[in-house]
Amino acid sequence: MRIFRALLRRELLAIWTSPTAWVVLGTFLLLSGIYFYEILWVLSRPAAPYGTPMATFFGGSLLSFVPLVLFVAAITMRSFAEEHHAGTLEPLLTAPVTANQVVAAKYAGAYLFYLALWVPTAVYPLLLWRHADPAWGPILAGYLGMALFGAALTALGVLASALARRQIVAAILAFGFGGGWLLAGLGGSLLPGGSTAGRVLRHVSPFEMMDRFRVGLVDSRDVVLCVSVAAAALLWTRVVLDLRRSS
Amino acid sequence: MRSTSGSVRLRALLAGALGLALLVEVNELSCLRHGALDWSRGAVFTLSERTVAALETLDRDVALTVLLSEGLEAVGLRRGELLRRLLDRYAAASPRIAVRFLDPDREPGAFAETVRRRAFVLGRAGAGEGSLEQGVLVEAGDRAAFRSLEELFPPVAEGDRSSSVPVAVEGELTAAILQVAAERRPVVCLTTGHGEWDLAGPEAEALWRAHLESEAYEIRSLDPAAGLDAEGCAALAIAGPSRAFLPHEAERLRERLEAGGRLLVLLDAPGEAPAEAAWGLGRLLERAGIEASRGAVRETDAARMFEPGVSSLVVGSAGDRFARTRGLAGQRVVLLQAAGLRPTGPASRVVPLVEAPASQRVEEWDGPPALALAAEIEGGGRLVVIGGSTVLFPPFAARGDTANLALVMEAVAWLVDRPAALPLPPVRAERVRLFLEPGTLGFLWWWLVVAMPAGAALAGFLVWRARRRGEG
């Protein structure tokens, strides 16, 4: 545990002292702010439909998913690819630390940064509170959904970073993983509801999943999906590192 | 060295394959058995215990087909989304339930086939290709029922600014499922020949009949010539008699009760005539430990009158001592020209269903009477007496703010030992309507789009400068 903490501290320091992290955070808040403001603007017009602003914010449209996948790719691209490019991966893997500890620390560092992105947005429902009567359950569930979806996306991003030798390739690969997941979800919504493929794709659809979370439903299937994808991606990351070490 | 490397690769390959297999298997298992926490306002996605109990007793397969064009649902309260979530719960509660969404825009062929197959139920018999009312089709074998979107989502009044809207999906669909799935429909028999209601008659009767049938009861009128021998009747209902039962008829009813029979009696105040003379049912009531008043219940407090100046139109409230109607406790029950009731038997056997406030009186008694009582006697006989057949009068029963209908339906369900029959009241789903002034919007824009991102940029700059100084 002491080694893991030391590795995590090293990882967090590297993330938070890099300009990329602050650019990502600033851009995330800018886009989130514009998006949330647009939701408020639309819903406050006299002829506006009834809606719940925070529910729309949490995955109400494709616009809220694509940037998220991009941000996660930007966060995770450096995890292993940078070490590899700088030539520090080999020494790290041959140091008296296990591959599991390295993977866990890299993942935890990136995931904590992902969670940190969302912390300032807690101001949004507080701003809303003064002008509406939002239900807090769906808001909490929305954040939980974003945390779980992020856990899986981050793990896929770390896997992409382990597979690639350059950060840009890792980012493209991570975006491919996340984008593929989104496309599968879109496919599910286009296929007939009764077909097996439609049911399977709907089950893995991030849109369907966030549709549940943002209305206040915490479904065990969604939790299992995110956690299992994250676990599998981390296992494969470990496998990739083993292959790297052996070659 | 080469063999070590090969062994690592093999192990890595196996671990990767194992990870993939686990991923698929774990998710497959999670779909077979799953649950959900409902944090929504009003727990709109949670099925009531009554529905779950009803679904658990299903003994035949029920298919729910949602006929809905979701392309029209992009804004406002997304009914398709809400239906999908709630029907998920139905499917999870019983393996007998299968749910399918049929969007006419995406699957026009299947949609047309469904309309053709169920044209009568869908209200399309003999109709052309006009627009079909959207809703949920509930099918079990050759039986089918349909609930329109308007029934599932009652429209709200124009200009309603509340932060929630009524959703009647669960009540309507559970009733429809019971209606089509009941293998054995309990028979409710109605006595005739004493001026009782004829269920084929006026609207009050029709209302009750419609609800009984929608809850999968079979209704049978007893031929007066055949006496009161009610073979196969799960419950006997005496609804608003205006002429007295003959002594031998009343005796048969009493014997039926003593033999474990179930009776529902809706009695209006007889006016000047003594109760026994008016209905001939005094001994039956006495056997169950119930006494009915001769005079009508009067409201003495003008402020409590349902209609100003009409003292015989009384408002009671559903009590909380009868387990089956506890969910209605406190809700209003409106009756006209009601007979007062009071228990004469042990309190454990006679329980008030509807209580009158202290301001209501009947001439011959001290203190407020009860407006409805339920009694159970040794041997299993059950009797529910409601002090007025007007409990089912549409101006009272069809109002959304009274428990009249729900009370009667639940009483019938208790009499026939049904697990669930209470028409579930609509729940309230969240909707937020914002009323933001331009100044407020300006403040929000400044805060959301400028201050917060700029704060992050400033923090990043400070970190960068500190790092540079450290390096320097």
C-alpha cells in the first residue's frame, strides 16, 4: 500500500503540474458552462417545454458525450505512452514494484483527475436551487452515473495509453474506444427493439445508461457494466505490460 | 529465454481471453437478475407492493406492447422514457411479463400487423388508415386491453406551474394486466328484486361495472325468482336496495355469512322508516356486530359542508385501522343521504373503513357515526357495510380527489381474498419550469461561462509559474 501511495503521489503530481491538466479543466468548465447556460436559456423562454436542467446536462444529448470522451482521452494519453516515449517505462517496470501497483496508480491518478473535473460543476445545481425546485435524488444519480461511466472510460484510456508508444496515438486510440462505445449505443437505438442485437447494444449503450441515471434510477446492470468494463480494461492493461516486459 | 517469453505470452493471452469471457458473463448474469435504486422525486419508477404482489401471482404470460412514436417525444416530459423505465420494473418483477416497444415510424410493418390483429381493442375496428391513439397494448392469450397515453399520463390544466405532473401508468397497467391475465375471475353477484342497482343501467352502475370488469371480476345478477342461492359467487353485493328483503331472504343472507360467505352492502338512510323495516337486514347486520341508523348523517358545521347548505351531503375520511385501505387513510369519501353506522360487536371484529368528523351526527345517536364498517365473524364470514350507495355516484366517485371508488374496489378485493385491487393513485413526476429574468440570465452567463473557466485558467497559470520558479 505504501508503494501504491508513493506511485499515486508521483502520478498526481505529474498530472496537476502539467499544463495539459489545466487546459483540460478550463476547457471542460468552459464547454460545460456554455452547455448548461444554453439549457437554462432554452428552458426559461416563455414557450419552453418543461424539462429538468440537470437531467439534460447529464447526457441529455450527444453533445455532452463526445467532449467527455475527448477529455478522458486527453487525461489518460500520457499515463503509459509518455513513460514509454521518455524511456522511463522500462525502469519503472523493473523497479521493485509490481505491474498491478503501477497500473492501479496510473489509473487512480487519471480517475481522480476525471472526478476533479466534475467537482466545480456542483455549483450548477446550487445556482439552479435559487430559481427552481430541483429534486436532489436524480442530480446525485446523474453524478454517480458520470463517475461510473468515467471509471470505465478512464480504464479504456489507460489501456490505450499502454498499447501506444506515443501520446497522440494513445489519445486517438482512447477516443476510438470511447467513440466506438458511443456508436454501439447509437446503433442500439436505431435497431428494432425486439431484435437480439438491438437488446445487446441497448444494454451497453451509454445513452440508455445515462438516461436511467439522470432521471434518478441507479440500476445494478449499469453499475456492473461500468465496473466490469473498467476491470477488464485494467486487466488487459496489465497483460499488455507483461507482454512489453517479456519482449 | 525464448520459452519464458512464450510462456508469458501464453499466460497473457489466457488472461486476456478470461477477462473477455468474464466481462460477457458478468453482464449477462447482471441482466438476468437486476434491481435498481429509485432516487426520483415521488419514486416514480418504483412499483408499489400491491403491483409486485399481483405480478408474482401471475400464472400466464402477459405481453406489453408500447405503441409510441418516440420521435415526437424529444422535448418536455419524455413519456416513452418514463414508460421504458417503469416497464423495465414490471419485467423484472415477473418472468411472465414481456415488454416490447413498437415505434410506428421504425417498424411500420409490425405496427400495422398489431393494429390489424387487435383492431377492436385499439378502437380501430372498421376504421381506415387514420392516426392511431398511442398507448400500451396488454395481451395474454386471446385477451387484450389497451390503455391510451392520455389515460397513462392524465393531462394537466392549462397554465399549471407546479413542479410535478401526474403519472397514472402503474395504476392503469396493473389493472390492465389483472384484467387480461386472471385465469379465474372472481364472480361478484348482485341481488335484484329489491330496487337494487342494475349494472346495465344508469351511469353510477356503469361506472362500477366498468371498474369491476377492468379489475377482472365477473359480474352476475341474481335472478330474484331463483332466490339468493348464489353458486359460484365469490361475493354477494346488495347495492342500494329501496325495498325490504323478505324475512326468509334475510335469513338466507345471515346463514350465508355464518357459513363463511362474503357480503358487500351499500345502504342508504331509510328516512322515517325504522332500519329493519326499510331493508329487512337488521339481523344480518346484528350478526356481524353492526348497527345502522334510521336517519341520515347530517353535517352540523357549515364550514365542513361539501356544498353550502346541503347538510345531508357529508364528507368522511378513510380510516387507518383497516389494513387493506390504510393507503387511503385521510382521503375524502363523499356520501349523500348516508346511513350512519356503529359497531356493536368487539372492536377486533368490526373496523371502521370511513370515519365521520365530530361535527357529523345522526338524530338518534350521540357522537359521530362511522360511514363504512368492515366485519369479520368466526367461520370466516366477511361483511362490508357502506352507509350509502351514493359512494359510487359519478359526481363523487369519478373525482380525482375522493377515495370513493378506491374504497369500494378495495373492499371487494378484501371480500374475495384478492391480493391487490386498490386503484393506485397517480404519482407525481418531476418537471422543472424555469422563470429567469434577463438580469439573472446575465449573472448566470458571467458565472458559468466566464468566472469558472477563468478561475481554472488562473489556477493553472499560478501552478505553472510556481513550477517555473521552482525549476529556476
